[in-house]
Amino acid sequence: MNAWQDGAESPRGARVAGCAGTSRTTRTGAGLGMTVATLLATLVSPASARADGFDRFLGGEPAESSVLVPGESPELIDFGSAGSAVEGTVIGEEGYDSAASVGDVPSVEDAYPGSEPGFIPYAGGADGGFGAWYAPAGLGRRLFLPTYPRWIVQTDALFLWQGNIGSRPLYLNDNVTTTAPNPLPPPDTMPTTALDVNQTDNYAAVGPRVGVILALDNIYAVEGNYFNVRPFNGERSTPHTAGAYEANNIAGFGPGPGFQNIDWAQVTTDAAIQSAELNWRRRTCSPVTWLAGFRWVEWNQNLQCLDYYTETAPATVQQAERFNVGTKNDLYGGQAGADVMLWNNGGPIRFNAVGKAGVFYNTAVQNAGGFSGGADIPPLSAAAQQTAFFGELGIFGTWQMTDWLAWRTGYNFFWLSGVAVPADQLSTTDLLGGTATINTNGSVYLNGLQFGLESRW
């Protein structure tokens, strides 16, 4: 949720208290000098600002303030002497609640425990949508401040496709001449690619995405997100043609004599991604809400090559080969980003964009195995630790159906680099020789649709 998602003319009629400034009230009489000194000591911005539309931003707005970091505002309410019963009226700018009142109070300190002497932050009003008057409080008590909305819950379905799959020929057309003394053909008759890993038809994967935002006050919030999308299935095979293909260094198998005369070959892939994050959010009196936090990302992917070939001695028989390579990447690290309001004119529809990126510590593992000629191939594995990158960009539109329920849809882009992917392990693994290393220079690109509901209270 961004500060500018809450225009004054929106269905909820809510404003951002931090951007409107933290209006303060003062009592006349004793303690006024202490009051002014306290106000100056807690000054965090030269002026108050409000955010109720894009035009306000173009006109220029001062900095924001928070109940967690008290700020200055020119609007004052005279409470009279201590212990008196009085109603205050906000002397605000256009659009403020001009009839907001604090009601009858025996004293400011009694009515608002924990407030600075003679001061209470303004965060209320019948049409302001801020909730009520309240005082600065410790972290534990902030959960009970009358901020609205306190909770925002987003539940979505996430559809993703895997793109940008790099080229890696797996099977070649068998044009190699094995008759001595010329085992290799001239350059113009070198084998051509019959099956490449990037030819796999990749289907969309789907999974849930859940986000929760807890507002500590009108400026600061804590955000948690989780999604789990699987499986990214892909498959491609060659036509059935007797002896037409050869393996191209699939974990040590081929090319050349002994790995030719393949009649048919198939490659299948599957993958899964899940992520959990916890972010600290800070609103500003602009279209930008800054965020920073910790994230975990897991990317798992498998590749299987299956082929059939014909043996002619001592008898004609068709044999099968299968090669499996799987990789797992666990990324842990910090990230930073922003939630930017792209459009909000106070109506029921708004658009925003969210971008996050970070450097992560990646623990990568690869496992390889299979069988050939009816015999199992002993499995091999390798591991490495290194830095990796993960970035996310999403553009969303929200339709506020009621004051508490909205429909949202958008499009997401995810990018991982510095990770292990199965195709990169085929050339570094030799199942016949019993050796394996891991390549972590791969990258993964995902993109897709997201839609669901957002509720707030």
C-alpha cells in the first residue's frame, strides 16, 4: 500500500496523516514554554504536507512526519487551561475536517497517556479517515493506535512462464562418418542440432501469492509476502527415425562413436520457485513508498533426457538411456525497493508499480544420474556457495469495489542470476568417468499475470 493510494475522494475518503502533518494541540497557560521547546526538539521536517492526488505532488509538497517521529505543523488547537472541558476545532487547509473535535477531556495528559506535556498529535476527524486522536507510543502500543487501515491482506493467483532459456544442443543429426581413416566429416557436413533445450514447450505454472501489511502508524508499516509457483513443465522430442541422431555430451555421453544411431530422443523439464520476504515500509509525501528487508528465494529445476538406440550385435535389440540432472538454489539476503503510485485521481481505480532487488547468498547443489543399456549409472553431486542476484518488478491496477474490498490485477517480472541450472551442468559432469562440478553462472527469467483480492480494515 502506498501513501497515495488513499485519496480524499476515494471510496474510503481517507488521507495519509503523515503527509498531512502531525497536527499538534497546545494548552494555554503554564507549560507553554516547555511545549514549544519540546516541539522544536522533535522537529523532523520544516513543514507539513498532504498527499491527496497527483496535482498536489506537481505543486510541490514539504516533508512528511510520523507519530513514531513527531513532526511540526502550523495547525494548533487551544485546549484552555489544564483540566478544562473543551472542544477543539482544526484550523486546517482545504479538504481537512473543519469540525474535528476532541470532546470533553479532564486533562490532556489523562486523556492521552504518554503524550508530551501539553501536546497530542492530530490524527482524527469525521472525514479525514485517520481514526482518532492519539499520542506517541512505544512499539508494543503502536499496534493499538487507531490507524486506518491497520491491516491490508492481498490474496492472489500467480501465473508465470519461464522465458529466456539459453541454447544448449542435446542431440545432433547423425552425419558423422566413423569409417577409418576419416572418422570426422568435412566442415560443411558437420552435424546439425536436432534437439535443443531451448526448444522445450514451456507451460505456465500457477500458485498462490499472499501479502500482509501491518501499519504501525500512518507512515511506517511492516510487510510480509509469500508465493509458491510450480511446476514449469516443458517437453520436446525428435521424430522417430532409425539411427538418425547422436548424443551431444550429455553428462559425458557423446558425441562420436558409441553414442550414435539413436532412433528417438526426448527432453523434459520441470521447475519450481518459492519466496518469502519481510519488509519495512516507509511512506513519503510523494508517490513513493520506500521499502527494505530480508528475502529468501528457492529455485529448483530438473532436466531429463531419454533416448532409444538399436544394438545389432550379438542380436538386434533396442536399448534405452536416461540422464537426469537436477539443481537446487537457496538464496538468502537483503533487498531494497519502492512502491510507486502511478495514477490515483481519488476515484475507485488506481495504478501502482513495485520494484525490489537485492544481492543474495546462494547455496547451490546439482545432482546427476540415470541408466544406460538397462544398468543404473552411479549418481554424482556437486555444490557451491556464491553471491547471486534476484530482482522483481510488478505493475498493478486496483479497483476499489467497497470501502474494505478491492479487486487487483497486474503483471510481474522476476530475474535470477548467479544460479545453477541443469543445462549448464551437462558439460561439467561425466557420469561415465565419475566426476562432477557445478556451474553457477546461469540465469532465470520469469514473467506472468497476477490477480486476486485486497481487503483492508
